[in-house]
Amino acid sequence: MALNTENNTMTEPLLSVENLSVRFGRSQPVVDDISFTLYAGETFALVGESGSGKSITALSVLRLLPNNATLNAASISLQGENLLKLSELELCKIRGRRIGLIFQDPMSSLNPVMTIGDQVAEAVRQHFPLSNNGVQRRVLELLQQVELPEPQQRIKDFPHQLSGGQRQRVMIAIALAGKPDLLIADEPTTSLDVTIQAQILALLKSIQQQTGMALWLISHDLALVSTMADRVAVMQHGKIVESSSSSDLFTQAQHPYTRKLLAALPSMQSGLNRCPEEKPPLLQVDNFHCHYPIRKGLFKRIVGYVRAVDGVSLTIQQGKTLALVGESGCGKTTLGKGLLNLIPGSFGSVKIDGLDLDGLQGELLRRQRANIQIVFQDPFSSMNPRMLVGDIIAEGIGALHPDIDAVECKGRVRQLLQQVGLPEDAALRYPHEFSGGQRQRICIARALAVRPKLIVCDEPTSALDVSVQAQVIRLLKDLQKEQGISYLFITHDLAVVAEIADDVAVMYQGKIIEQGSVGQVLFKPQHAYTKKLISAVPVLKKEVA
Amino acid sequence: MTLLWTDALIFLLLLASVSIGFYLHDKPHIQRPLNKIARSNVGMVSLVVLLFFLLVGLLDSLHFKPKQEGSNEIISLLDYCATPLREQSEKTYSAPFATTLYSKEMIAKDGDRVWDYPRLVYGGKHLADPGKGKLGDILQKAGLGFLLGVAFFIVFLLLSAVISYLRYGATPAFFALRPVMLTLFTLIVISAIFSYLSLYYHVLGTDKVGEDVFYQAVKSIRTGLVIGTLTTLIMLPLAILFGILAGFFRGWVDDVIQYLYTTLNSIPGVLLIAASVLMVQVYMANHESAFTSVIVRADMRLLFLCMILGVTSWTGLCRLLRAETLKLREMEYVQAAYALGVKQHAILLRHILPNVMHIVLISVVLDFSSLVLAEAVLSYINIGVDPTTYSWGNMINGARLEMAREPVVWWSLSAAFVFMFALVLAANLFADVVQDAFDPRSAGNESFK
């Protein structure tokens, strides 16, 4: 098979899909009459927002769709062989052997009770009749190929002993076990930190150069795609709206949807033209700590602490935005929740508008809750599914301003819904009836309801599509302009930071290692970690050029 | 009018559910799931069946003393309606629609003593020659009952049409009308046929002491409902309160509650039940003046059985609720509520409680059926309901010996089984529909674009 690919000229496609349609039940087609081709050795990217049908397209090539899906296609052929005509058994020999697949979530794709060595070995045995020694040698070779550190020792590790990036490397090793001609990577780096993402992408590229396989990348991230792909197809509502070479697409996009996506992309440059105008400080945090006790033994004695936030000091000015940047596990969310007194075991001086919050408890603490509010990352778990949107928004008013009567409260809710751009009748609906972006708007309205001076935004846009993200960021900016609210904007996405923030603080292992204005931190970083973080961000190619 | 303890509790429960229904009926967000239930065929059919059982149970819960000299007996409205059934008992077993006893006896015939099946005292006594024309007679009586049922149904239909016309101006369109009417028709006609036939025959036979099995099965409805609902009523507050508190506050509260239920769980439930039933018997023996009639004593025992069943059965649900609350308290909407300054008791009531209700609903229905069955098991070891109380458990318990007879006496067990099956199945189906309708994430609630 491997020889076959080398003999192929560029004229004969590796994979060609003609008029593919997929629908679930009797609903609208999820994938609607799309055709594309993939050549050996190239990187092809399918880009689109969530729900555009890009993952379903990949799954339908391998016929891994759920039972209630119906697939129609003129042909799906791999090196001239029509996959539609193969039986399930014959197709099994293609899956993994000639087409490898990597999924998004390395947590749930690995079996937690098997060592990674066994899992890779299982994949190797599936495709090649090797002796036990041969399998072991091949496993080691694969783990070396995906640059897993110390593969000799790691081979006996269980998935939970590995970091997210290492798990994704193991997943890639499993996908490579069959020496496939085509590797499908479905959002391979979405759940990873930006520095790890850069490593995994570099790894995929180098493996592609070594083996000459084709890479089919599925992603929502245009910037990432622009650094990786040779050819790009943009999907919207199950249709491919535009398809061209990567360089053409990002410099002269034809279709309005592509242009809209590109325009919605937050850009690092936008941080440059922000005027650093001094305002009086609103929030002053000094030497703030959050320590989680580690308990052990029969009597749950405290044997030590995890220092999630370790001596942080920062200042937020009135009507301005401070972005808190850092990778997962650095303590940024803990800091945000700690400032709201949502976490036991936090201590340090917190002053808002001159009012000292430290040491407040019970009723006193409850009364000043209106000052700081929070918007969470996950728009699905941050609202009670059994409460009406109107009640969700009114909850804070009822708790903190019991003097406001029901009629006035209803009026406030109506006004808030209007402010965040939702129709009035949304108040009588349940949260699940709204899309992710709309839910985030409801969460913002809920926070605004008690007229806070500061809103902690904990990755409010990272679960959203890029165009929706742009809308939510615009909403936040407009609200700031109208009402003079300050934000503590917690994020891992440096491009979003450039869009919204006035000041930036970079957090690493519970400490703030660098802070300053946006222009300073993003374009003249001082600390080595900040430099590494910024260089790892994928940037649209045209900006570099 | 005499009010027994369980009667009082049943009517209290009824009053509570009616007032909750009245309070909720004009809330727009409750209307939507209610309309969804009203549109569901399965839901409405099972609701009609449940309501029918409930009606029988309620009729059987209105107790009074009949105006009879010297009698200390208390009977219910249902007993009063079924006086012929209650009083026309035979000597011993007879098969359904039989005109003779089930076993041969020495009988005097024309001066001779003959070894034969004796005629029943009441069942089919209007027939001159039961050998001939019995089937014809049964069919004729059934036909009459059928016509009676149809007439009842038409009267009911007209009445409900008039009422709905006055109330809504027309038939409300959201209603699963046809299946409801079909079910009602079936229920009314079947009960009319059975009632009419039972004036002349023992439609489900008689038991060992000659009592009508149909009457027993109908009387058992109340016992089943009481055990299912009152036990749940006692169990639910304990399970919900302890489960949610343990999960929400953790720390020492959790330790204490966990200790309590693990301890309670490790004592065999039967032991506690036996102890409590014996206790109440001793109490009644010592205070004989307060428990003069048989039915009052039996009722007290039933109430105590419900209570002790409730006290021993809350731990399972409590554990489930504790685990769910542990999960829920870390949800972001609970944290958001803290950030909004909502008080803890409000968080418990508004954010935790509604989100565990689906678990409560499911386990209540599952428990309802298992409690009806538990009653049978307890009757088996003589610590269940009083032997004089009619219950499916007692009927099944009696069937132990009947199944060992040759030829087999099958009708007691079958009657108990069919009635119990209908009730439990209807409850299960209805709970399914309710749960679907009240789950905001389930399909059918179109998304908002």
C-alpha cells in the first residue's frame, strides 16, 4: 500500500467525495450535497462553525455515522476504490489501516484502565501480524515518532498519569499504528493549551513530512488552518461555500460567509491602538492567596496545601478591562472566583471602591455581593435548567434589593433583556431554548441586574463560535462604554485579549509574572514565558506577510 | 359519618394535591408541560385508569355507621353500594360463574344422602336448571349490563359536553379526547357489566370462607392506594430533607446523616416492622375502649404499617439525593446564585430541590409498586395488614394454599394479580409521561431562534 502512494502522481486523487449528503431522520440534511478531493501528501482543511457538518463529513467517509443517519453519495473513493460498495467487514480493514482518525478529546478517547502501551499495541496487532517482540518494538517506535518523552518508562503508564498534550500524542501514535495514507484530525488541539497546541501541530507536520501521508484537518480555527493547510474548504449549514488554496482564501476570500468569518477573527493588531488613559483604581488586590488543603488519613488531617493562587496583586481601573491570561491550571479561574468569595481558603486584601472585602462574612458579605459579579465559561451549566430566564435574571434583584416590587422588577428584567439584545418574550422561556451565544447574553444580563461595578468574565467566549464570540465581545464593550463597568477578563486566548483589554496580567503557576498595558505585554513582552505564549499563537498568514 | 385515621390522611393528601394544582394552574410555564401531558395518549389513558382506581378508593374511604340497632359495625360508601356482594357469602370455594360449590359434599336430596356438588346459596339461584341455559343467561345479563353501561356513558358524555361548553365554549383542542373517551367507555361498560352480573353470580368466584372475590379485589384497591401513598408521604420528607442537607452542607451534617442511614440500613427492616406492629397491637389491647370495632383496629394497624415502612425505606432515596446534590452544589449556577447574594435556604429551594425532583418522581413510582408488593410479603409472615383487612397481599398470601390444592383454585390469585397489575402499570406509564413533560431538555420543546 505504501508503495502505491508513492507511485501515485498528483493527478489522481487519494480520496474523492462526490455529492455527499447526510441527514438524520426526516430533518434537514446536516451535510448537503458536497464534493471535494484530497491528494496524497497534502494538508486539506475543512473549516466551519459548530454544527456546520464538518465532523459528520469525516465520519461518513468511514461510515461511522449513528444509526438514524441516512447517507447519500454519488461516490466516495479511496485511490479509485469506491468505499460505498464495500461491506462493513471490508471497510474495517480500511479504518485505521489506510485512514487514521484522531478525535478532539484525548480524555475520553483513551481507555482509563489500560496502559498506553497496551492501547497502542492493540492498534498495531489489529493491522499487522507481528510477534510479541515485534509489537513491542513497533509500539516503542511509534511513541518515539510522536515524541513522547521517555517512551521506555511511559509505556507502562495509565492515561491519567499523562498530561493532555501527551495523551493527544498517544492518540496520534494509535492513529499512526496502521501506517495510514490519510490521517483525519478532527479538532486535534481544541482542548489543549496554546503552547501545547503549537507542539502538536509541529509534530503533525513533521510526521507528515516523514511518511508522506495526507492530512485532513477539521477545525473551527481559521488562524490555525492558515498556518497548516495547503487547501481549505469552508463549510456553512452543511454546504461547502468556498474552496481554494490556503494562500488565496486568506488573502482574497470570495464568499461573503468566509469574509464574515475572517472579519470576526480577533486580531492581535487591534491591541495597538488603545489609548492608555489613567483612571482612578476600582479594585485593588494585594497579596491574594487561595490554598486548597490536601487531606489524608483516617481523620482527614491536613498534610499540605495546593497553592492555586499564591500572592497575587493587581489593580483594575474604573471603566477599564484587565485581562488575566494563562494556560489551564495556572489558577486564573480560582483567582476570579476567590475575588468573589466563592472559594473557601482564600485570603489577602481585596478592596473595591475603597471598601475592604477581606474578612467579611455572613450577612455583611452577602450585602456587598452586588459590587462584583461573574459570567462563567460554560453557557450550559451556568443557568438552572428548571428556571425561566426572567426568574434567573430577577434572582439577584430579589436577593439584594428586596424593596423592589414585582412590577418594577419585571420592568427591569425587560430592560436588561433589551440591553443584551434579546427579545422581551425570552423572559418566559427556559435556558435550553437558546443558543450558546444567547445564553451568554442572559448570563451577562443576570450579572448586570444588580448593577455591579466589576464583572469577572471567566472565559465567556471560549465555548462560542468565532462570529458569536465577536458579537459577545462587542456587547461587553458597548456595555462598558454605556455604564462604565470594569471587567476582569479571564482568558487563554491572546487575540481576544488584544480585542477587549486595556491592561494584561500574565499568570503562571499561581503567580503573576508580568503585567502592563496591552501594547506593552503583547508586543514587547519581557518575561520568557510570555514570549513563548505569544509566539505559540497561530496567526493568520496574511498578517505575517 | 365516622372518620378513620387513614381516611383523614387520604383526604388531607387529596386536599393538598388539589390546592397545589389550583395554585399552579394559571402559571404559564406549568401550563406548557400540563398541555403536553394532556396531548399525550398514553398519559391521559393511564391518568383515567388511575383516577378510576382513586375514585373507588375514595368511595371506600367514606366510612359511616349504618342505622342498625345494636350493631357496632362501620361500613364505607362502597360497602353500602355493594351490600348484596358483601352479605351474600357462600359456604366455601366456588369457581367464577359457578352455580355449585367447588368440592363435593354429602347433601340431602329427596330424603336420600348424595355425594355431590351442592348448589350455591346465592350464585345463580334464579336458575331453575343450571345445567341448561346458564350460558344464555350469562350472556343476556351481560348484554343488559352492557346497555346499562352505554346509557351511563351517554349520560356522562352529555354532562361533560354541557360543562365543557359552558366553560370553554367548545371542546378544548389540546385534549387527547378520543383515547380518553375510549378508556372511559371501556371502564364504565366493564364495571356496569360486572356490577350487574354480580347481582346474580359470583363473577370472580368465592374464597375459602365463601366471600365474593370480586368484592375483595375491589376493596383491596383502597389498601393498595393507602400503602402506596401514605408510606411515600412519610418517606419523602425524610429522604429529601436529609439527602439534600447532607449533600449541600457536607462536613459534620453529612457525617451525622450518613451515620444515621447506614445504621438504620444495617438493621433488618423486617425486625423493625415486626416490633412496631406488635407494639401497636399491645397498645390497642391495653386501650380497648378506644378501639371498639374491628375496622378501627385494622385501620390503626394499617397506619402503623405505613409509618414503619416509610421510616425504614427512605435511606435508598436519601443516598441518591445526597449524591445528586453533591454534584449540583458545584454547578456554576449555584455559584452564580452565591455571587448574587441569594441566601442559602433560597438556593436549596430554588436551585437544588427542583433539579432533584425527577429522581424523586421516578423512585416514588417505583416504590409505589414495590410497596404494594412488600405488603404481600409482610402479610406472608403475619406482620402485614390485619388479616381482616382486604388486601391483594392477603389474597396472594391465601393463594399459597389454594395453589397447592387439586384442582387448583386460581381465581383469587388471578384477580389480585390483574387488579394490582393494572394499577401499577398505569402509575408507571403516567410517571413516565409526567417526567418527560417536565424535563425542559426533552425533545418536543422547540428551540428558540
